[in-house]
Amino acid sequence: MADIFDLRGMEPPEPLLFILRHIDVARNSDALTVHLWHDPVPLYPELAERGWTWEKLREAPDGVILRVSPAGGEGRT
């Protein structure tokens, strides 16, 4: 698995902003895997608007591991 960015130490809304900044810089090329405390439901419409998908790789008491990737790659909306 690729590097996982652990965003659990950030205060809201910083984890979501981190992900959105990555997407804006990646220019639809680089997938991102993150570890968050909770399922980031408010993030999903933002990802869809930008043409990105998501996949929950793991959901556990210590948080959610989520991979976001450009549409057309692996992921789920």
C-alpha cells in the first residue's frame, strides 16, 4: 500500500482541506491515502464535483483509512 497520511491529529476542518489541496495540486493524477478519525461524509460531494472517487480501505475504532483517486481509477462514489 502507498504511504498513508495520518490526519487524525489535525483539528477540523484541516483534514478535509488537506485532501482538497492535494487534489487541486495533483491535477487528477496522484491518488492519496489518508487515516482519519471519522468517515468524512462532507468530503464526498466535494470529491465528486472535482471528478475524484473514494474507497474506504478500512474502518475501525481508531478511524477510517480512505483512498481518494481520480475518476477512472480505482475507487467508489
